[in-house]
Amino acid sequence: MTSTLLSRGGDLLNRGMNLTRLVQQAARFRLATYALATAAVVPVFSVLLRGTGATVPNLAAMLCIAAVSALCSSVSVVSATLLRLGGRFTTANLILLASATIRLAAVVFVVVAPVPNPIIAFLVVNTLALLFESLIASRLATTLVTSGLTDTQNSYSPALAMNARRQIPNSVFYVIQGQALVMILATLGLSGAIAEVAALSRFSLGFIVVGGVISQIFMTSIARQTSNRSALRKYVQAMMAYLFVATMGFLCIVATPGIWLSILGSEYSGLHLELILISAGGLLSSLIGVVTSLNQARAWTRRAWLFIPATLTWLTVLALCLRPNDILLASIFFMLAPLAGLPVMLYCAWLGSRGSTTGQR
């Protein structure tokens, strides 16, 4: 849905049109998708939570809170996308910062104060923060939606459905991809390596943050370009900006691995090469995230489903060839694992850029 809002919304704003019809159809599609997802997920979560010993009242409370949180989150994502389309980046980011501050304060309160049921308490505060975020963002985005001429000719439901079909499989796979890596290492009898790889990969969160910031800066600009040529120019600029900042961070890790490992404790002090390899894998993985986000800004998502078989095939080949039986080989496996996804996403960008300015969107 974000992909459609960015690509179609950017085109509408360039033509002096408002987003009323697009947002109305996106809202209906969002509610339908939310209902289907809730119906599918609630039974699964119920079984999992019951398996952990959750009581029926706690189970009902957590499911209700999760359902409300998901709805508020979807509204917030759409509203933040609209604000960024209108160039109000600071406003959108301040709303997210305020919401994150409320959640952080909730964590501190739950840890410090003697709360009878800390999990439920945190979930309630988290939901209230998301509700605050969605109400403020949607209210501020209203003027962007209603100002200008209304497009009464086009229906955006087919584009929303098409992009959903293209994106949902990959979105689900992104969620389970990390667990797939863990499962492969566990199958090979590397339980110890899993803990070490997980610890060393924490520093890769920096690449994720950099990638997220670069994506947010360039996605709206790319969406509002009037030609694919100019969009590709911005696309390359975004990739170069990410690679420059991420490479600087990676070189810091290469130059001073001992300092970073000392944060984890003395048991990790000898894993200098492993840290460098895993950090390289984190850089590549976040690069794929940047490219995916940029593709979504123009709805260059045709053939995106190839990401799943390409990644699964690549992971299988790596496991058979490397047979990672220690932390070093497991680190090499982690570094090389993202390589299959990048060519697929660049191929999607190439396919999309060959189409007409709006025809592929």
C-alpha cells in the first residue's frame, strides 16, 4: 500500500491533484487486508501464547491489544507516507520521535515500578503511543489529501491489489528469513555459533538505521520524479549515499574491532575477523533493504517474487558448499547470505525503469 501511495500519489501531486480518491480506496483496502490478516493470525497467536502458559484473560487482553496496535500502526504508516509526500519530513519524524519517547518511558516505568502485569502494562502504553501517533499524523495529513483538484476518473484498487500480491510474499519472507538462517545453523549442529553470530550482528543495527534514514530521504523524491531517467538518477544517488556512510562505519569496525568486541565481553575478544565478516553481511543486507524501498517508491515491484526462490536456493548452496562447522565459517555464511537478493532487486528496478513513467506504476 505504501508503494502505491508513493508512486501514484507522487504522480497526482505533480499534476496538481489531491489524494482524496487514492486515500479513500487505500483506506478501504487497508481495512480489508487488516481483517483478513487478523483472522489468519489470531488463531496462530492463540496457540503459541497458550503454549507458553498464558491464562485465558491474559491471552484475550494481549490479542485485543495487538489487534488495536496493528490497526493504529497501519493508519500511522499511511499518514506518515502522505506527510513525506507533501515534503513535511520534519513533522513526520517528530511524530515518530514523540511516539518512540513514550514507548521508551513505558519500558523504564515497567522495569522500575512494581507493576502487577508488566507485559500487559507495556502493551497498553505501546498501543496508546501508536494511537497518539496515528491520530496526530492523520490529522496533519488531511490538508494534503483534500487540497487541489480531485481525480474522479481513475480507480486505484487494481494497483493496490497488484502491489499487494507482489509485496506480501516478500514481506512474509523478510520476517522469517532471519529464522531460516538460525534454523540452517541449528540443523548443522551449530547452537553455539548461533549465539555468537547473534551477538556480533548487533552492531549491524547501525547499517539498518543508516539505510532507513537514506530511504526516507530519497523515497519521496524518487516517487515525485516526472521521468524514469530522473528517478534513476536519484536512485543511484541514494545508493551511493548509503554506501558512503555505511562504508565509513564498516571501516571504523575494521580499524578498531577490539573496541567493539569489548562491549560484548571478554568471551568475544578473539573474534576480530568474525566481527568484520558479519558486519559486511549486515552492510549488504541493509543495502538490499534500501534498494527494495527505492523500488517501492516507483512501484518497480514486477518479478519481486524471484527474491524468495533465489535466496532459498542460494542459502542451500552455501550450506552445502561451506558446511559451516565453526564460528568462522558461520560468519562467512552470514556475510554471503544476502548476495542473492541484491541482483533480483536491481533487476526489478531495471524492469520498472524500462516502462512508461506511470504505466509500470
